[in-house]
Amino acid sequence: MKNIVIGSGPAGRLGSLELGKLGEDVTLIEKNHIAGTCLNEGCMVVCALTDITKFIDSANRFNNYGFIKSQLDISYEKIVEKIVETQEKLRHLNQMENESFGNNIIYGEAAIDGDNVKVNGESFEYDNLLIATGAHPFIPDIEGSEYGLTNKDILKIDKVPEKLNIIGGGIIACEIANIYSTLGSEVNVLARSSFLKEIGENARKYILEQIIPDVNVYENTNIKQAFKNKVLTDDDKELEGVPFFATGRVPNSEIADGIVELNNDRTIKVNEMMKTNVENIYAAGDVTGGYQLTPVARMEGITAARNMAGYANKVSYSCIPQTLSLNTEVSFVRNEKSQCSEDDKATIGIPGIAGPHAFWKILTGDTGYTEVEFDKKNNKINRINSISPSSTSDVAYLSYLMRMDYDLDDYGEFLEIHPSTDSNYKIIKNMWL
């Protein structure tokens, strides 16, 4: 059967790979660069810059301790140059990987015309179609919005802004604030409601006080107007700095308009098999809304591919782990299906302890913070907020225990790799079990 995949971000790339592995005929169409927002404009760019800020943070710490004397001379222009160079290598590898399964890759803007997809003046017939066109930054409808930067502009600016106003209060806003504050910008964050409302109050407080203490956060603040080098708030307060919008994302669903059913927010409506209301058309990734995370997009793309190939598969969104890429990683997960009553909840929180990259933070007491909420009656985990250098791996595997509905007694035989998973080891094995 002929399968066409439109979009090569995490959902489309992994979907086409899965179809290729299953021996299916695959044509992957990409408008710009293979690997989509994640590699080219999103999370991998943020992670690359955060690697630099972690190094700066460590260098400053060691200088303050007095056993290393160094003066850093940071070239933002050179950082961008090397990120772009790395992206080019990864694009090449991603293309080779896809083509190794016999998949055909075409670069150009696609249009759906019945049972055909048109691109570059050619028409390609399909038996199954996967739409994985992603999303783009949402720009608020305010005067002067054209002056605002977004994540798409990070690799286009030639120097670190002296002052930066980040409009938005979520994960992306926090990550951008961490990067440019560490690189030397004077940073304001302006949140329409609460800042980082996705995580617990104790973790939020730690982030503000220990990880981004130099960032000015304004909550319950709206922007009335943006200028090239300042913003005007709804209470007529002027804040100097380049505006940067981190205000959410809009689905690239125009290609499907009038062809498949859309939700009220213009995302493509799909079922748990990633199928649209049209029998042979599927959609996956950010264009369908929901969790806009690379691992979730991959999962959705693979699920769609298996169904396209005739292998019935359903997607599950239970206990999705998330993270903030900061100078110290912040990871969290909660069990949305928990039926635990308030009386049966127990919460244990501890400061981070010496783990990977944490030893030299003990002297300043900023080794992190981990908090776990338990279901006492059923001996299970309800929620985790973890701030530590190992939190990304810790929370990933603990979310699996939660997703599989394991009893915590099953954790008793877990053998950690010292010092990578010490924090959760201490809470769950020594303090709870």
C-alpha cells in the first residue's frame, strides 16, 4: 500500500520510519528541514544553549570557590554557528536513517487533492495519509506584535539582548529566561496568570529562588503594546527590553481544512488510533493538540503508522513525564487517573543530595529538591516533582512504574547506579518502603 507522510518532525519522522520497518511503501514530504521544530527551532536548540549556560554556571561556581581562576569570553555568534553546523549533520543522519528503510523523501510544500498529494508540480496517489505538520508560535493580537521574537528567531539574532521581556508564563518562557539571564541579559517574565502553574508550589519556589534568581517575574500581567525595545503593560507600566513571545503554539492545520474534521481550536480531531474522521487519513504530533512534547509526538506517529500498516494500536496519555531544561533540570509527572482521596495522600519532600554534577553544589545548598506524593492505601505514586541533575532519567522510569500501575513493593529490588538515581532511591526505598 502507498503511504504518504506530510511533515518530518518527531511524529512524521518516526511514523515514516515505523512504516518503513514494517515493509510499507512510504513517501515522506517535508516543507523545510527534516526533523521539524524539535531539531531546527525548538527543544534541541534550547538544550544546546542550556549546555552552554550549565557550563557558565559551573565556571562561576568554581571561580567563587577559588580553586579555578578563569574569565569566560562568550561568543553568541560562534555558539549559533556551531548549533547550525550540528543541525546540518543531524539532518543528514536523519535523512540517511529514513532512506535506509527504502523511504522516499521529497522536499516541498504539499497540498491534499482527494486521494492525491501534490508537491513541486507532481501528484502522488496514496492509500493512507499521515498529516504531521506540527505547529508554529502563537503571536498575541496586540499592537506592535511584529517586533516580538519567538523560538524561531533564536538562531537569527546576532548577539545576546541587553534586556529581554519574555511574554508567557509556561515552560518555554522559563527555559528562555534561564538561557538569556545566564548569558547576561536583564530578563523580565510577564505571565498572564501564574508562572509555572504546571508544577508544584515548592518546586516553583525553588526555581525562582535558586535557579533563576536574577529573573524578574510579573504575574497576572497582560501586554498592551510591544515596541522594538520595550513593552507596555495593561497598567501602563513600561519595561525596557526586546519582546519575546512564549505564548503557546498554533497548529499547522490549514492543509487539512475542509478535508478532515477539526476541533474548535483548529487542531485536527483524531481518535486513540490517531485516525481522523476520514477512513484512510491519520494525524499525529502538535497538529492534533494535546501534549506538545517530542516523545508524545513520536508515540503518536508510531501509533498512526502501525494502524496504517494494519496492526491495530492505541495511544495512551497516562502519566506523561515532562521536564524544564534549566541549569538544574526540573522534571515532573502526575497520575491523572488516580482515585486517591485526600486522607490517603502522603507527601515526602527532601532537598537534593549529592548526585551527578551535584557534589559541588552542596557548599551553597542548591542541590535541588524532590517531592513525591504517595497513595498510602494502594502503595502507589501519585505525583513527582524533582529538581536534580538526574531528574530527567529518574522521573522517566518512575513514570513507567506509574503508567504500568505497579505497586511500590515492585521497586524494592531496583538497583540504582550511584550516584545517578540516589534522590528517588532515598525517598522511595529508604523513606517510604
